[in-house]
Amino acid sequence: MRELKVLAILVFFTGILYWGVEPYAHSQMHKHVEPADFTFSDIKDVRDGKVGNVAAGKSLIVDQFQCQSCHSMTVDGKKIGASMNLGVVTPDLTTAGLIYNEKFLAAFIANPAKASHVAHKMVDGKTHPMTSFDLNYDGTFGDDDAQGVADIVAFLKSIAPKEITNKEAFSAACQRCHGAKYGDFRFDGTKSSMSAKTPDASILKYMGTIPPDLSQMIRSRGHEYLEEFINEPAKHLEGTAMPRVGLNQEAQEQVVAYLEEIGDSSKDKRAELGPKFLGYLVIFALFAWLWKAKIWRHIH
Amino acid sequence: MALINESFFSAEGLEKRLAGKKFWKVMMTEYWIPKDINFLWAMGVVLATTFSILIVSGIFLLMYYKPDTALAFDSVNYTIMQEVSYGWLFRHMHGVAASVVFLIIYIHMFTGIYYGSYKKGREMIWISGMLLFVTFSAEGFSGYMLPWGQMSYWAAAVITNLFAGGSLEAWGLVEWIRGGFTVGDATLTRFFMLHVFLIPLVIIGVIVLHFYTLRIPHVNNQTSEDIDYDAEAEKYLAGNKKESKVIPFWPVFLSKDFAVLGIFFIFYFYLVFFNYDFAMDPVNFDPANSMKTPTHIYPEWYFLWSYETLRGPFFDMLGMKAGDIGLMIFALAQVIFVVFPFLDRDPDVLPAHKRPRFFIWFWIMILDLLVLSVYGKLPPLGANSLVGFVATGLFLLLWVSLPFITKADAKARGAL
């Protein structure tokens, strides 16, 4: 039948056009990278088999001020230490044991610039604001340091809450540098509680750029890109100022979920309304064809 | 004028004054359409419907959109997409319809070309139709700027730049269009005006003109047969509906259109709900940033073929700069379809499969436009540039050859 032949030709050419300008063109424009690696297999476990001791970790942090001179955290319901602006606002460590991959966290404490892949930025006298872990100041990472790192990680895991909200995960992992203004949108221009914690001027000086607001990243980048990018930013943006954050899979999923909650809040409504809409249209099309058949019966 | 005595406040009096029944006859029940048509003849009504969807969804968006570079992005992506009830639906409908309307325009256009529905009395239909294509293009381009995302900004920068005319360096004209040295707030507000007022007004006017040019010569049919409409209409009205070669616009023609519309709606709303990235580019969900050029700048898919003719000539030749040659071909590509009726030298109206050489020309043109569209999106590197160059050359060659090919067909048929 001629109509079907015409339709087949139409569908064929429209399909080729769609394939060419969408999936094919995008496959040519965007780099293919390995999927996110939540085992952080490229990182060596600096603890070197040492078993962490919670009490020893607590002693290092609370009594010897190994971390709390620059970091705040809540221990036994009490907030200790203080966050400060060292170019970028230092993170509160309460949730560190929950959101970071353990191996990454250990490697980060041992050598922050190396673990977070920003060593290339630490040139011309610039140093990472957090010093490498070195208990006896001998300039090397020895056995005592490995044990110390293991103890601190064990302690941080012990104080971390069992679960946090998506917003808390985002706040802990991203908000020191990135705002997400749609999380608390202010029409009147007052400061949103979801703007970046570090002031623009310091972060510009520290990073060389103002990190983008993340409100629409779920629409502009999509799930796949975000998953690969957050896990290892350099995969997609070589030489980026953004450090590798080292989130474990659960925390990263929570961050992406938060971005979806604030950036694509109508997703559920779309998914709910879509099938109903199409269902109605199928019925409409059916009746339209029946009506057409009824009228054309007298014509042919 | 015959004085009317019936009361103004009676149905009869109103009928006498407005002649609604006569109008209905002329526009509907005795507006004759050939019976020998396929579903491609429904594209006009599909287009009118899609345009209505654009107007209605546009009106709803207009209630919340703020044409200000500081507010536009958030008014679209926060207020409309997340705060307003069903705001997301209207935006998706508007964005997807703006894309789909071009798919249907192209189908409508190439149906006309295939069946020779642009000549021998139908030239005005063709020309007014091409005017609609140009005005819809302007409408699409101006609308794309409004969300003030990265693609909005950079597409505006690139396209307004073209008005400098390459080596002509008519920067004064570019500034006049932009309302400033660079694309900025003044550019956004004036394109907002164009998008929601001036261009839609012109489009509606040209649609009326398009319908008017269509009403008297009647539409073509599948075999391009020259129908004696008076005789065939008489048969139909006398009850010989099966014998008559014509059908009335209402209800017979429109019943088929509605059936086609039913299928079209399923396709369109599937895209609205489940597959909209092709019409709402993810890159445009990054706010406009004049300091950060996106890695790839490309127009919406329906401008890609002409965009590629702009990029096609990538090296200087004939003593001219590559950019200037590209610009000339691009300018030509925008208007060349308008003169189609005058480049076709075949005196007969026939479908392409009855014109063997033109038939080949037609499908090569379709393939060439497809290649241009795909390569218009790909980064112009290495072999891609070469493909673009060849496809652009072929595009020009096709137009140059059109008068000769159509004449050769006519000669072979003995019509010349």
C-alpha cells in the first residue's frame, strides 16, 4: 500500500537524520572515558595493612590537635575545632568517615595534593593548604605515619553518623566551593543558604576560577557524565583545578540525587504524567481513525 | 446593498449580516480537495496545529519569563521548570514543538517539490510557503536566545556576527542588530520583542496569505492530474461521491487530517515527555558566560545543513577568503528554494517518479542535505571538513543543474 511505503521512507530518512545529529554526533564530540571506579584501584593503601585504633585516632585528633587546629567536627555530641578559610574553607570532618572512600581518605591524609590530583597546580611556591601527614617531621611517610593514618581513619569512621540526607552529602562534599542556589532560591538577591561557603574572592585566588553553581548540572551534564566526573574530574577535564573528591559510591549517589532534586524536580511528574497522556492520545487516535473510516466509506 | 430588516438579535438576522453559511461553504464544505492524496497532504493541518501549540504554550511561558540577562536563565530553569504548576510541561511542549515544526515544514516542502506543487499557477503558494520557512527560522533563532544559556549566547554571537558580511566588515550593522558592541541585555530584550510580537504577527499574516494563495488554485494530487474542479464538484454534490475526483475540505479531508494528527500527537508527546534533549540542548542548561566559549558551538538541527554550507569552503580560493565564500553560499542557501518554480524548466506538472532525471536529482538533494546536516554538527576537523566541502559543492551543483535536468526530462517526454 502506497501510504505505508511513503511512511516507511519518511521514517527511514527521519531516523537517519536523528541518528546522525544526535547519538552519532555526540559520540564524536564527547570523550569516552572509563566508568567511575569506586574501588580507587589506582590508589595504594598507605595504611599498608595496619589496623586502625579508634582510641589512638581520637588521641591524635583531640589531644594532639592533629586535625582540629584547622577542622571542626562533632565528637560525642560536642563540636570541637573550627573551620577556617585557608584559601578555601576547611571541611568539617564529622561525616568524613561516611562519605569518603576509606582508602582515598587515608591517601589524602598522607598526601592531599597527590591523592586529590591537584599536584600540578602546586607550582611556583604554591602548596596545598593541608600539609602531608608526618608525625615525627622526618620528611618521609614511615611506619608510624601509616599507623597514625589508620588510627585517624578508624576514629573518623567511628564518629560519623550512620546516614545523612542527600542535601547534607552535597553540602559536605561540594558546597565549600560550589553553590547550588536552586536548593534555596532567593528572588530578593539575599544570600542563599546553598551558596558556596568559601567567599568568591578567596576561591578565585585559590583556584584561579570561580567554580560554577551546580543547580542545573543534572540537565546540562546528565547522570553518566556526573558519575564519571565527580569520581575523577581529570577524566573529562584534563588539568582542571577541581580536586578529586574521593566520595564512595553511596555518597556520590546521594550528591547526584540532590542535584536531581533541585535541578530537575519535575522528573517524577514527567514520568507519572507521560504514560497517561500517551494513553489518552492512543484512544484519541483510535477514534479519529474510526471517524475517518466512517466518512471515507461513502467516498471510495 | 440589500437592506436587512431581520432583527440584529436573531439567528436569522445575524446570518443575513455575516453570511456565515456562505462563508462555511466557501471555506469548508465546498472547498474542494482532490481525492487522490496520501497522508503527506495532512502536513498543512499538522503544521497549523503545531503552530497553535506553540502559541498557546508560548502564552503560558510568557507569564513567567523575564527578559533580562540577570533574570532570564532562572526565570526559565527555576521559576517555570520547577515552581510553576505544569510550567515544565509547557516549556517542554514549546521547545519540542519548535523543533518538530521544522521537521514537518521540511516534509511539507519536499512533498511539494516531489509532486511539482509549486508551478503552473501554484507559484504564489510556494513563495508564501518559503516566506513562512524564513519567518519560522527567524522565530526559532530569536526564541533560542531567550533562556540565556550558553548556546543561546554563543549562537547569538556567531549568527549576529555574520551580518558583518565577512571581509565587508559591516560592524555598524552588527552593532545595530545587537544594540551594542557585544551580545548583551539590549540584544536579549529586542529579540524577546521579535520573538513574542513582531515575528509571530508576520507569521500569522503570511499563514493567512498562504491559505489564500491555496484556496483558488486548489492543492495538487498524487498523480499531479489537472482536475476540472467545477465538473467534479457537481458530481460530488449530485451524490456521485464515489465517482467524483474531489472531496470537500470539511468533513472528508479534515477527518483524514485528524486521523493523521492522532498519530502525530503520539509521536510529538512521546518526545515531549521522554526524548527532548535533541530539542533542548543540555549545553543550554549552563548559564550564558561571555568569558567561556563552549567546546562545540552548533545550531539547532534544522539549521545545520545551511550552517554547513557556511563552513564548507574551508580554504581560500578564487582570490577570496574561505569565510567570504562560505558566507555567500550560506546567504544563497537561505533564499535559493524560493526561486524553485523558476529554475524548473519542465512545462508539465508531474510527480518526480514520472520525471526520471528530476527523480534522481530529488533524492541526491535529500541525501546531500542529510550529509550537510550531520557534518554541520560534527567538529570540522580532518576528513569532516572535506566531506563538508564536497557536500557544499554538490549542493551548488544541484542548483546549477536543475534547469538543465528538468528541461532534459521535458524533451525526452516530447513536451518541449
